[in-house]
Amino acid sequence: MKNKLLHPVFNIISECAEEMNVPAYVIGGWVRDLILHRPCKDIDIVAIGNGIELAKRVAKKLGDQYHVAVYKNFGTAQIVYEDYDIEFVGARKESYRSESRKPIVENGTLEDDQNRRDFTIMHLLFR
């Protein structure tokens, strides 16, 4: 699988994660579609730390023409790079009150983040 992560953007994400000492994983649909041999332009990255700061560092390394869109309500950040849509999030856990469908979101571990997802596929970029 590692040979599928040869696109330069994965090297940049890995370098930035290593500089920040933040483990980062490519997760979700991109990995699923890789296994199924389907094209995918949506890349999701989960960081065991601040995903928004990782996105900012990646954008800075990519160059001034790349903008980070930050979605504070969701704790995510997005960069459009070439024809890829890259979304960054910090690992988090969610809990729910019985009277609300809106989750209470807190920082969490990789396991917490996996547990909140309906199905998890990931590949380590840096640890």
C-alpha cells in the first residue's frame, strides 16, 4: 500500500507531521477506494493533535497560492491542492446527550476517533 502514497502531497503532509511531532493518518474513503482500485480525489487526514495547525503548516509548505479553509464548528480544515480536496481533523471523541442529536466533541485518541466512525480504514503517514 505504501507505494500508492507516492504523490508528493503525502510526503509534504508526512514532513509537516514529523516537524510537529504529530502522528498523522490518511483515513476513510481515499484508502477504501485505493483498495477497491477506484479513483478518489478526497483525502482525509486525522492527526493525533491539532489537525487545523497541521493543515496550516502543509499549506505554507505547498506555497502561497494554497489557502486553508477552517471550519471551527467542526474542528476541520481543508486545502484544495491540484484536483485533490484534502481535509484535516484532530482525533476526537463524541458523546451525545439523550435530549440532543448534536454531539459533544472533545479531543481524543486515535482509538476514540475510530470508535466514532461507522467504518475505519487508515494508513499511517507519520508516527
